[in-house]
Amino acid sequence: MTVPARSPQLTTGLLFAMAGSIAFSGKAIIVKLAYRHGVDAVTLVMLRMLFALPMFLCMAWWAGRGKPRIAGRDWLGILGLGFSGYYLASFLDFWGLEYISASLERLILYLNPTLVLVLGWLLYGRKISYRQGVGMAISYAGVMLVFGHEAALDGKNAALGAALVLGSAISYALYLSYSGQMVQRLGSLRLAGWATSVACVLCIGQFMLLRPLGAAQVAEPVIWLSLLNATACTAVPVVLVMMAIERIGSGLTAQTGMIGPMSTLLMGVFILGEPFNMWIVGGTVLVLSGVFWVTRSPKV
């Protein structure tokens, strides 16, 4: 009996999804490394967005070739989504990483599918099924397990950092909740390109308002880390995930993305020297199990 060969589309799609998820997860590691050189969140997020802006503008232009011009109401929507989904979410995330480990940050951000469910219930009255509720409870139990361990060591700093990263996750969940119709009109890549470009301008403007221009004179490693963050952990993963969705669909791409928290955990241990213990392992397993339970389509 011969075993059917795996589809090339499936193989490449899975590889793109895995690479995109790992690259996204590397952002927290790079941010933590940059903080060792005395830079703050306002400056660091500005540098990331400054380097990423040309790439996002090119992405928006490329995705919009031959398409109708964007209407005025859609430009207002792009401004709102850029503020919530990328500017506010990025800044709160970078700020939170000043206080908590990369592993806890990634676990909180990975709660995003459950937050989208909650927002759907609050904003649109969509029901949350029993299985989804159970999955959410498992995921939040995992985060609380890791948070409780860090809070016992760092106290108020852990609470502040976790609150900031949770605010980042909620901000991005709002972006996902309100972007559905605009994605259908503009396309995901075009919308992401323009929304992130708006966020880049906002992050640069925030720096100019809150910091003197001399604050941009940072240590040379911070420049290189920010350039790496803007390319390998920001622009490139967006393209990889989009190519994965085209080949294997959003559901399988999301499930493959579960490799992200595990890669952050391992990179945190080997690159940052973060602790590796049963609290973190147990919390990670609970979060991944709960999110998988929430996102997996029930059998008919």
C-alpha cells in the first residue's frame, strides 16, 4: 500500500507559518537585549518603526497596484486601526517588556484569540460556547500560573508589566474585531501595510513630543538590534504569514503558530538566561492547550 505524497503547497505553507511565528516571537528577545544598553520604550519603539516604515509603505503600494483608490471613509478606518492595532499595541508591549520576562509576555499575547471572543460577545452579542469558555479558562489559568511565579519574585513590577502587555493584547484584539469588513474591501496585505505605516508615523511623532532629538543617539548595538527587529521580526513575518494563509488557510496557520510561545521560551532561556522551571513549562502547556481548544473547529 503506497502512502500519498504530501502536497508541496501544504509543506511550504507549514514552513512559512512556522518561520513567521518564530520570527514574530524573536521580537521580545531583541527588545530585552536592547534594554541592556539603557534605552527606554519610547526610543526603542521609535527606532523599530523608523526602520520598518519604508518596508510597510512598499508593502502597501505593492498590494494596491491595479486596485481602486482608497475611499475617504476607509482612510479614517485605517487611521483608527493603525492607532489601535499597531501603535498602541506596540508601545504597550515594549513598555511591558521592561518589567516582565519574554516568556510571560508571549503567553499573554497568545491569549489574543480568547480576547477576540470576549470582544465579540461585548460588542456584537456573539455567544461563547461551552467548549470555548473551557478553553479560555485553561489558557488564563496558564498565564496566572506563570504570572504568580514572577509576581512572587518581582512584586509590583510584574503586575505593572503584565497589565501593560495585556493592554497591548486587548488593543490588537480590537484591531482584529473591527478590521473584518475593511480586509474584505482592501485586502489583508494592503490594509496591514497602510495601518502599520500610520503606526510608524505615530511612534516617530510620540518620540519627537516626549524626547529631545539627542535621545536618538543610542548605543550602536541598539541600532543594529532595532534594524533586525524591524526586518526579521516585523516586516518579514507579516509576509511569511500571509503566504502561509494563501497556501494552507488561516486555521492551520494559526494552529502552526503555536510554536511561537515555545520558541520564545527556548530563546529566553538560551539567549537571555531567563529561568526554565516547571512553573513556566506548566503555564505554557496550559495556554497552548486552551488556545488550541478555542480555535479548533468542532467536529460536525
